[in-house]
Amino acid sequence: MSLQDRAELVLSFAQVLHVNGQSTEETVAAAERLGHSLGLRGGIIPRWGELQFQARDGDAEIVSIRPADPTGVDMDRVVSAMRAVENLDARPLAPSALAAALATSSRMPPAPTWLFALAAAAGAAALAVLFGVQHLAAVALIMVSAASGAVLRRTIGRHSTNALLQPLSAALLAGVVGALAVRYELSSSLRLVAVCPCMILVPGPHVLNGMMDLAAARIHLGASRLTYAGLVILAISGGLLLGLGLLHTSLPVDGLGRPVALWFDMIAAGVAVAAYSIFFSTPLRMLGWPIVVGMLAHALRWWTLAAGLGAAIGAFVACLVVGLILAPVARRGHMPFAAIGFAAVVSMLPGVLLFRMTSGLVLLTGGSNTTLDLLAATISDGMTAVTIILAMGFGLIVPKIVIDRIADGIGRS
């Protein structure tokens, strides 16, 4: 193969990883290993929207660029591409065969729509249980709303590539259903019928990947990932509040979830983890790890909260254990750590607080209902949400960085 062909092959491999949720560190390292096996020297430069590969072979040098928007999460594609490259190292494999394998990996279909909708319904219902839902009618409405939103997202995805339109539309639908539930007295002041179908839309893997990029001093890419995640959360919040507002219903700024028994909390957490794993196309043989670890993490968080240490401390302790266990598992199984780690701690992400903060800001801009209590509650929700997100990020990322450094040091020695 020519230098250009080999460089394009490396870029194709890096593109599959980059656009499907693999961390930047793993993407760059894996692509450079493939380049070395093809006789190339050089490095991958990842950016939001493109990948650049500066390849050298002797005195010849070339720069290749490939468009790549890291907006998706598909662990099955990542695992398939990584194993195709491993096969190149394990036995003689023609580069053309590797190119075909990578093309197949990039086109692997996500979970079928019926399974995607079922996972959305189960995940939203599990989150409602974790927040203390008390009525079966509310659970049924939550499941119908979440499943309908999942089908709507898939339908829109077939006709539009806009990354914000899908969560906006699903949240709008959830807001309308939630408002109807309030009107017919099927929802409490917690508004779980409206909120829970929206919580499954929160882009946790992009938040974690962005924080890992910032920790590695990839400022532009990390900031771009976090900006994208923030825009998605803003679209979800806007759709939710618009749906509620169409029927003159609001999202209260105050009110916390009800306490749940430990065994109920662990079971619901396992269901939520399984649902998110399906969203991220986790291979079935790898599904057990995030479910078991996620249930353990929720038990630790429950005990921490019972001891009165606060939500941020509970999230940090739980995520620290998840990071210590799943970082080596993700590395060995070639799975995107942000996806598998987020799936295990999904219900700890303070999506409700972010939605309530947005609702409070909207009420404050209206001016008519401005009070010191509303202002204090809005600020409290926002600061608590930021604190929990930072605690979760540090808990997951620090073990990942330490374990990667140790493993890389052992590999070089």
C-alpha cells in the first residue's frame, strides 16, 4: 500500500473510535499502534469535527484529514474495530481485509427500534422508582412517554442529522405528557411523569469524555465536548419546559425525591444500567459488568446518604469504586470507558436539578413571581448540580488516569 493508503487506513480506524464514544487518549494510542504496525510514524491530532494524521515513512511525509464529529456512543462498533486491529497483530492480515473489517464495524446497526424503546421505558421507570414514585398509573405514563420519545427520536434520526433535534422533540413530548398528567391529577409535585423520560436523554458520556480531555490538557476538544453536552441539556430543558408550558404547567423548583429502601434502590439501579447499556449498544457478553458494578455503586451511595454525608460525597464514593473496577475492565475489553462508566452511575447524574434550575431561571425572568425563596432555590439547585457532576467526574476519571499510567508503564517495561 502507498503512504496515502496506509494513512487513510489509520484514519478510518481512528474515525470509528472517535465518533462512537471512545476516549481521546485510547483513540490516539490505538491509532498510533496501528500506524506503527503499518510502518508509519507520526501522530493523530483529534479535534471537534475532524481528525488529522501526520504520517511519515522514511523521508516521505503526508498529512491526511478526515471529518469526524464525536456525537455518538456505540460500544459494539468500538469493540469490533479494536478486535479487527488486534487480529492484524495476531496473524497476517491484508490491509485491504482490515479496511473491509473497519467499514463493516462503522456500519454495524444500533439496537433495533423496539428494543431501544423498551430500554427507554424500563430506564425511565427505574429512575422513577429511584426517586420514590408511588403510583402505578404514573409509572405506566412514564413508560409510555419514554417509549414514544424513543420511537420519535429514531424516526427523526432517519430524516435529520441535527444532533439537538432528537432530544428536543423527545423532551417536548415528555413535557406535554407530564402536563396532561398534572391536569388529570396523575402526577405529584415532583413531576416525575415529565422529568424521568427526559433524564434518559442526558448526554453523560460526552460530559465524562470532555472532563477527561480537560484533565489531559486537550483544552479545545474538552471544551467542545462539554459545550455540546451543555447544548443537549439546554435542548432537553427547553423542550421539557415548553411542553409543560403549552398546558400552563410549570416545574417546581423545590421538592426532592422520596427515600427508597436499599434493596429496591439496587434493583432499580440495575434496570437503569441495563437500559443505558442497550442505548450504547453494549455487547451482550459484556453487559454483566456495568450492571453488577452499578448496583454496588448505588448501595454505597445509599449507605453514604444514610450516614448524612450528602449527595456529592455519596456520588464521589460510588463513582470512585466504579472507576477502580471498570477502568481495567474497559481497557481489557476495548470498551469506551465514558459509556460503560456512565451507564453504571447514570441515575446519580443530577438531571432533575438541572431541569429545576432552568425552570427557576425562566420563572425569574418572568418577574411576576420573583421571590427570595425562588432565587435561593434556583441557585441551590444549580450549585448542587455542578458539585455532584464534578464529584462524579473526579471519582470516575482519577482511577482511570492512574490505572492507564500504571498499565502503560508496565507495557513499556
